[in-house]
Amino acid sequence: MAGKKAKGEVDSIRTELNELTEAIYALREYVRIESAATVASRGATSTPTAKMPRIIPDENGGEVTSSGFIRLITTDDHPLTLQWSSLETPLATVMNEDSEQVARLLAAIGHRQRLAILKAILAKPRSASELVSDLRLGTSGAAYHHLNVLQAAGLVVQEDRGMFSIQSSKVGTLLSIMASTHIVTLIDDVPPTTDNAEADAPSSKSKSKKKAGDA
């Protein structure tokens, strides 16, 4: 009887420790985000930046594309290919995405340890204990805290036997975000389109006729 009571107390203490660990990590993350925001705001006031022209957030504003593929192999050595493509998403659609959902996704990815977890389980599914050991996360409570955030963002799923893996439908999203750090952006002068030239033509003729009449 005493043994059961002691076991119950140990389990209760373990649960409280895990909850305390999650709270500490959440507090650390909050402080990290606030510190980064403060540094960014100071940098914005002291460092001059190039003036960015305004965008045209309608059906003529442009398109955003992302595509790629990765080669996979199953446990029985069967080769597979995972492909993804956003198929020229209109800029207006991108700008109208749910801000809360996008922020949740970016916040989940934008943490060094969570990004390390995503890379690790993208290579192969892992358990929480394996992640603690492989990534030196310290405690299982820390691992589960980060895994819970990643699951809430729809990036990670828990398989049988406590194994965690990347949600297959989010592989392209994750890799596209990571690859976007290598994008080179250029701003070019765009010549008038044929439609615009034709639209301007009548006004030029009318001006010349008016001048001739005045003469």
C-alpha cells in the first residue's frame, strides 16, 4: 500500500516537473522573442534602408511559386519521390492568408531547437527520448514541449510506438521556407505592356488634333 502511495507521489512530482519545464521554456521563448523585437526595432531606427516601392495587392500584382522534390526510401528499400508545387499562387491570395495561422507556423519553425527537431525527424522518425539524446535537449519535458508546439502548427504527427515524423503534406512548406533564405531579390523597371501603349495612343492623337485646330 505504501509502495503504491509512494509511486503515486513520484508520478505526481514527475508531472509537475514536466509542467514546470514547459513553463520555463515558454518563458524563455517569450523573452527571446521580445529581445529580438527590441534589437530589430533599434536597428530599424539607426540603419538607413533602401526605399521599397509599394506592391499592387490585386489580381495584377504578381504571383508566388514554389516547387521541388526529394527522394525517399521506405524501410523495405522501396524508392519514392515526394513532390510539391504551389502552382503560381496570386499575390492577392498570399497577402490574404490567415495571419494567425501563418504566424503560428512561422513561430513554430523559428526556434533553433525546434528547427533541429524538424531536420532530425525529416531524416527519419524519432522518439522523444531519441531526440533528447541526439540533439542534447536536456530533458524529455523539453522535447515534448517543442513537439507539442510543432504538432499544434500541423508540422509533426505522432506515429505508433511514440515515434514522431513530419506531416507529409508540410514537407514542401518546411523545405520551401528553409530554401527561401537563399532567394535573391531584384527590382527591375518594367516596360509598358502592349495594352498600355495602345491605351495611351488615342490621347496622343487627340492632343495633336487639338493643337492643329488651335493653330
